[in-house]
Amino acid sequence: MDSQLRSQVVFHLTGRLPDDDGAGQQLPAGLRPALLAQYRNLDSIRHDFPVVFARGPGEYVVSLAAAVDGALRTAAPQGSQGEAMRKRALHVERLIREAVAKSTPGTLLQAWDSAVTGAGTDDAGRRDMTTVRDALAVDGELAGCDSRLPSRFLRHAWAVVQGEKARAARIRIDALVLRLEAILRADYARSAAAFQAANLQQTFGGTHQALFDFTKMSKLLSPTASQGGLDTPRRARIEWALRTLREQAFFPAPGDAGTQESNSCGFAFDSVSAALDSYRHRLPDMLSLLKALSLAELEVEGQFVEQLHAPIFDGMQSQDFTAAELQFFPDYLVTLDSNAPGVQADLVSALSSGMPVKVLLEVQDLLEEAAPGQGRFSFGMRGSQLASMAMAFGDAFVLQSTASNLLQMRDGIQRGLRHAGPALFSVYAPADGESTLPGYLAAASAMQSRAFPAFSYDPGRGSDSATRFSLENNPQPDVDWPLEFLTYADQDLQAVTEELAFTFVDFLLADRRHNRHFAVIPRAHWGEGLISARQWLESPPADAATGLPYVLAVDDADLLCRVVVDERMMRAAQRCREAWHRLQELGGIHDSRAEALLAREKALWEQQRAIEAAALAPAAIPAALGDQPSVAAEVPGTAAAEDESAPDPDTAYIETLRCSSCNECTLASPKMFAYDQNKQAYIADLKAGSYRQLVEAAESCQVSVIHPGKPWNPDEPGLDELIERARPFR
Ligand code: SF4
């Protein structure tokens, strides 16, 4: 082994180069996955960002590009004049995109005016741009794809939904107030007080008051007046309901000091405990308002029955609120940082509290690296795994997405915000300045690489996982890693086209926080021992020297280089792929049980066909049957399974068809065990581990499908004891 290869192997296995002082390797400036080289100048490409948080009716968020396209459709005439207008508008759009990338705040119309001024166009151009501006169908704050986007996006979407709720609630409350007031007014109009002289006088306009003697009028009218239709308890009930409806503080009337915008602030929190305190504090008022609404509705319909309804209202408790009742009230919006201590407990507490809550989980770093001695290298615990965990609550709406994909998910986000129950929105947006890529690309590559796949779980869609779970718009969802072609110039300046996978390690290559797991290999040392990360992940070599994983990258000058990845990062990539497989199965892709069932049915069908064919040609029966795979031989316990095709008990094997894909053995000994395309385990390399590991795997397999056979290395210590432990699994 030459010294270069040796140092590469040492780096792969230990994460350290020979001259590494512990500070990690210096990677070339701006290093990025080769597949992303074409997006170097992102601002010049029309894409989903920036977005406009639209005010008013219609879509609550639209991309700048869509807003400009819409305006041009309306304003641009056909022909060369329209073409010139289009070009100018796209130039202005690009200037706005650049301004937003520099974090220049403001609304679309403000940004449009600044960009037109900055563009320095002539009078005709300015007139054109005023025409397009007037045709813009939306206005509102602009937002780029940066670390603040998840909170701005959710807050805006949430305020829109709370506004809808408030309007509906006000209509219901105001209508009841009017009808209750009418009941009281009608009752008063029949009462003796209404016919007193002073009160009669007030009902006439000032110009006519001198024409009448109200004392005589009172005497004339009073004897015929009824004494009022409401008994005292009913009047008290109605007055209480009216007072409660008028004084409720959940839905201020438009124009009140507490408008919806300021009111919604009282429902947005950065901690679950503060939201819970507020919720508990408001419970008595919520109970009163619900009672007042129900009571008022019964009274205005004349359906309140004292003996029936009074005990029900007396017994109403806040702990008996139904989901539909809670849905009437404003939702609490709680924003959590996935890196905050105790976030997992906070999340469980919020989703199980019964509070009408929508949680935004902001994820900024997908890798959590355990310190030495604190366990294995783990990743995504606080991000993707928390969202997956939340699905176990059953009634919680769960949506996971990267910031770059939020616009695509806008309908799903609104569905979640309108869901009658808790909802979790887990959104990844990389911390500003940590990636060599712009925010949009860094977030998009997290989704592309399966590091943070998009999915939604909507309990409102049905009763089973097949209808509730959706893998949304992940690219090429039926494969492990999306594949794309890259064309580049080789050493002889010849164009070479290569199919590359965009893997988890490609994504992390651009994150400066994880530079120490990568080492650039100079072109002169691109030896035989290097294999692509994709190949390595398909079949990790037993000997590191025969297959060092690398990814293709480009530096700031777009020079192609290979970057070797250390083993810890590759293991993290394996775990990422396993998590992706679990999501695929939930989404009905490569469903291992369905595929095993299908294989069995297919074999049965083929066997039946062979029998039928043989029946038509009796002489051919033995040959026909002999050609077909025997289903019975695959099913333990059948006669055929026990004949000469039964496995040799001295040879290690797995009953792969019965494997439940629990990951136990594949995680414990990833070189010895692997999954097949149905995500069921088989022995990939028996000698990649010890007999002890095999026996321990058999003991921990929940469905007892691992059969260790006999040891293959007579020198392994403790064999007598291990053979004894293996006996039940023969
Ligand atoms: S432990 Fe058993 S069930 Fe689990 S993956 Fe391995 S073989 Fe399959």
C-alpha cells in the first residue's frame, strides 16, 4: 500500500490525516457538490424565491416570479412592445431578488419602486414598469429563503387562518347579540316602564314632543299594556349571555383597540410552558363564552327547557371540551428550536396537552454528533425523527419540509393550521453563514439528499396510514438517492458525462460545521482504491483499502475534485437511508410486506399454471413441475420444506422472507447483515464478523429467523458456550 493510499485509509477510518493537529482539514473555499455547480449564480435564475406574503383575499403567499408573470399576462401587449415590457419587468424582478438576498426588507410595491429607480430606465421604460406595477395582483412583505423564513411563513399563514376564524366567530357572536337584544327590546316594549310618560316622550322626535300630552297618553295606554313576557330567570339568563358575548376578548370587533393582529400576538409563544399557562388562565373565559353561545342559540330559537338544559349548563366543565369546540377559539402558535434542551419533552407536552396548539419546530442543524464515550454518531434526532415521532400521536397533523419547499406546501400548511387538533410543522432552514451554498440551495439539497425529506400526515384525510401519509414532492421517491447526469471536462479536455447520485454526504459537504469529515484528494492521487459514495452505500467493502468512498465536488473556481469521506459520516448516511426507507414504506413505496406477499402469490400462480399445463399433457407433468419453484419449499413446516431443499442446519442463514425489518441485526453488524431490495435481511458477509456476533444477532432477532449454523473459525474464543447458545436456533 503506498503512503498516499495509507493516509487516505487512515483518514477514512479515523477522520484524521497524518498532519492533522485536531483542528480538522482546510477544505477549498466555496466547496460544493459537483451537481450544484450550475447554480452558482442563483439570483440570475427564476425560482420560487423570494415570496410575497400577500394581504387580502386569494393566495396567502405567492412567488415573486408568479406575481410578475400574472401582471405581465394582464398588462403586456402582444408584439415587440410587449416583449420589451417583459424584458424590463424580468430585469426589475431580478433586481428585487438581489435586494432580498441582501436582506433588504419591505413590501413588493416598495421593492418594485426601488428596483425601477435603480434600473435607470428611460421614460418609456418607467411608464411600462408603472403599468406592470399597477397590474400586480398582490402586495405584501417580501421574504427570501433564509433562517428566518420558517417562522415568518408560519406566522403569516397562522395569522391568515386566525383571521378567518375571527371573522366567522364575529359573525356568529354579532348575530346572537342582535337577536338577544331584540328579545330584550321586545320584552321591554310590552312592560309597564315602557308606557311611563317620560319613556313615551323619548320615543317621539323633538319636533313632535310639544304636540302631545304624554301623561294622558301614559294613562290611556298603561291599562292595556302587558306586563312583559320574560320571567325573571329567563331574563337573567339572556342578560348574562348578552353581557358575556359583548365582553368576550377572544375575537375583538374590527377597529377595537385589540384588533386581530394585536390579538393574535397574545396567542404566539416561544415556550410550551408559557403557552400552557396562558391557556389554563383563559379556560374559565373559554367556558363562559361556549356556555353563552349555546345558551343564546337555544334562547333565540325558543328551545331552552329549564329542567333539561339548566343542569347541562351547570355541569359543563372545561376538561370536557370537544375538538370541535376548541376549534372555535384562536389557536396557540408555539415556536421551538430543535437544538434547545428538553425540546422532545416540550413537544410531547404540547401535542398531548389538549390545548388548541400549532407547533413550529425550527431545525437548523441536522447532525448531532455525540461526544466520545456518549454513544454512537447520530443525526437528525431533533428534526426528522421528532416529526416521525409525532405521527404516533394519531390525532396530530404533522408536516415536515425544508424552507425551500414551503411555497409548494402552502396548501398543506393551511390544512394543518385548520386541523381540529394539534399540529406540528417541522421545517429545516440552515443557520445563516454555515453553508457554502445560498439558503435556498442549502435547504433544497437537504430535501434532495433525503437528509430532510418532505412528508405530511393528515388525520383528517382518512382512518389509515395509506390515506393519511403522503411523501409529498420529494424528487425520484422510489430510489434511495436522486440521480442526475453531470457533464464535465476530463484531464484531456474531453467532455465526460457521468450519472451521479445526490446523497446525504453530498448535502453535508457544503456545511462548514462538518468539514472535518471530508478530505480533498488531489487529482494526481485519484487511485484505484476510490469508489463513489453511492457504490459504497450499496455495498460497503470489508477492507477499507479496496473502496474508499468519495464525492465529486467543485471549488470556487469550478475545478472538479474528489473528496474522501470518513467512515462516521458514511455510517450517518446509512442511517439516513434507513430512515428514508421507513418513510418510503409508509408512503407505499417498496412495501416489504406487500412485495413478499406479491412474490408468494406469483409463485403460487406460476405453479398452478404449470399444473394446468401438465394436466393437458400428462406425459409432461414431472418435467413441468420440476421446472417451477415450489411454494411449499418456501413455507416452513410443509413436507416439501423438510425434504432435500431444507437449509443445512450447519450453515448460517436467514429466513429472509420472514424478516420483519426491525434493523436490529443490520445496525449491530452492518458488514455482516444487509437488506435486500425488499428491505429484508440476509447475510451479506458471514466472515465480516465473529460467530459471537452472529449468535447474539440470532438471540436478539424478534422473529427468530437468524440461524447461526456452526462456527467457521475454530480459533474463536468461547466457542463451546456459543455453540450451546446457538442450539435453539438450528
Ligand atoms: S433482527 Fe431479525 S427481524 Fe430484525 S432485521 Fe435482522 S433478521 Fe430481520
